[in-house]
Amino acid sequence: MGEYSFLLAIAIVFMFGTMSPGPSFILVAKTAVSKPFNEGIGVSIGLSIGAVCFTLLAIFGLYALFETVPFLYGIFKLLGGIYLIYLAYKIWKYSHESLSMDMKLEQSKKGFFKAVLFGFITQISNPKTAIIIGSIFAALLPKELPVYSELLLCLIAFFIDAIWYCLVVVLLSTQKSQKIYLRFKKYIDRVAGTLLAALGIKLALDY
């Protein structure tokens, strides 16, 4: 089982990357506070499917590149660590800023499946997601993947995205929970940023 230990590291970094502020989070948060509950869940599922698509592209694209130019593996690992440090800095920098969300209930309704499609399109058009996933995999994937690793990585990407964004929908579906989250947002962001920076430094030094 030791050959699969890299999956835990990827899951941890992926989790903090998913939780970092960005367009996907704002979309889910706004949907949660202004749309029916099922639309928030639909958008979350759509975002998760998009993350799986980026995961597949990152896996096969990076490995094709590394097989062609082997020395790029170390360079990408260094750059991936540097990017994670930069992401941690951005999380810390904006941790004190509150989310700007319109709490007014909108009248238009998409329905569950349209919300899934909307979330999927939003995710695949978001360069932040592609950069995060590419950086994580460049830094943490071994040179040779054990059997079933592609499937396991896709499951990790899907379930981390789905669980986090569905949790956001649940937490922000009531005014009381919205106030609680916004009260502790600064501390949540700073803990995530600190852990992400530590991982980034380790990766950059071990390239």
C-alpha cells in the first residue's frame, strides 16, 4: 500500500486548493443564499465533474510531457511548490475580506440538471482550477503511476469537490449559518493558507 501514499498528500493539497477563495466558491455561495437548495447541490455536482475532467487532462498531459522531456519533472515539481506558496499568500492576504453576496432571493430557477450543467461549464472555464490541479499533480505525482491510480485520482477530485461545495450549500442555506461562517472566515482561511504554504515549501525544497 506504500506505493499509493502519494494519494493522501494529493488529497490534502487538493482539499485546501478547493477550499481556497475563488470563482467556484463564490458561485456556490451565491447559489446557496439566493436559489433553491437543489440548485446549489446541482452546481456543486457540476463543479465536481469539471474537476474530474481537469484531473484526466492533467494526468495524461503531464505524463506525456515527462516521457518526452524527463528533466521537466523536477522543474514542474519546483514550480508546483512555488505556486502552492503563492496560493497560500493569496489566501492569507484576502482572509480579512468578507464575501460580497447578494442575499436577495432571485426569481429565475434553473432546476437541478441545468444547475449541474451550469456548474460544469463554470468549472471548465475557470483557469484557477486547471492551474491548481496541474500544479498539485506536477509536484506530487510519482514518475510511474501504480495500477488504478487514474481512477483513484478522479474519485478524489470528484468527492473532495462535491463534499466541500455541498457542505457550503448546507452551511449557507440559512441566515444563521451564513453569519457564523462569515464571523470565522478569516481564521479558516489563515489555517488553510498556513498548511498550504508548509506543503509548498516542502515541495519546492525537495525538487
